[in-house]
Amino acid sequence: MNADSPFWETKTLAQLTQTEWEALCDSCGKCCLRKLEDEDTGEMFHTNVACRLLDLATGRCSRYADRLRWVPDCVRLTPAEVRRIRWLPRTCAYRLRAEGQPLPDWHPLRTGDSRSTQRAGMTVCGWAVSERRVRRLEAHIIESLS
């Protein structure tokens, strides 16, 4: 790597500044979808049901700074958590970089366009529903997040 390489290609997740860490998020909203876990097998089932704080038009949390106060079980991603959590989508920039993979061509850091993830059809925008409108998560299980 040369000195002109972007930070996401030269630094590990643990080396990123807070600003760089936040910039790595592509705002897909997939990590904000509710999941169900089979208590007997540990199998994880994804749903199309989004956390009540997720803005379904932008794919961003509407109360990001204080989300843990509003949603105590919200997962706060860290470099260690990224390596531990198995349900992150294959397209997640945190997962990709933890695995030593490049960011996709549509990622906002590569395009310079904050809406490129949405333009590429890689967000939950348009198909997720707010948990405020859902009675039974089991009725909203989806096959995959990719």
C-alpha cells in the first residue's frame, strides 16, 4: 500500500479513529433488522422488521448518539464484536474489512456519494417495515440478507 491509499485499505478496524469507524458504515440498515434465535439450536433467523429508530427512507438511525438509551439491546459494533457476530451481512463493510476483503464498488467511501448504497439497491429502504407496525416477528422471517 502506498501513502495515497485510503484509510480503510491501510488500517485495521482497531486502528480506525471514531470518525473513520463511522464513515465505514454504508447505511444499509441491515444490522438494525430484528433477528430471532432458535433457543435449542442457536440458529439465527433474519426478519424484514426494522428497529423503531431506523429511518426507513435513509437507512440511518434517527437517534444514533443516544440509541442505547432508547433501545438497550442495540448492538454497539466494535472491532471485537465484528469478528464475533456471525449475522452481519456479507456486504457489511465492517465484516468485509475484518476479513481482509475490499469495499464494494457501490460503497459511499469509494463513490463519494452518501446515497450510493441506496442507489445500488443494497439497503433495507423500500422493503423493511418498522417494528411499530408488527405484531409477530415470526411472520416476517426472510430467507437471507444479502
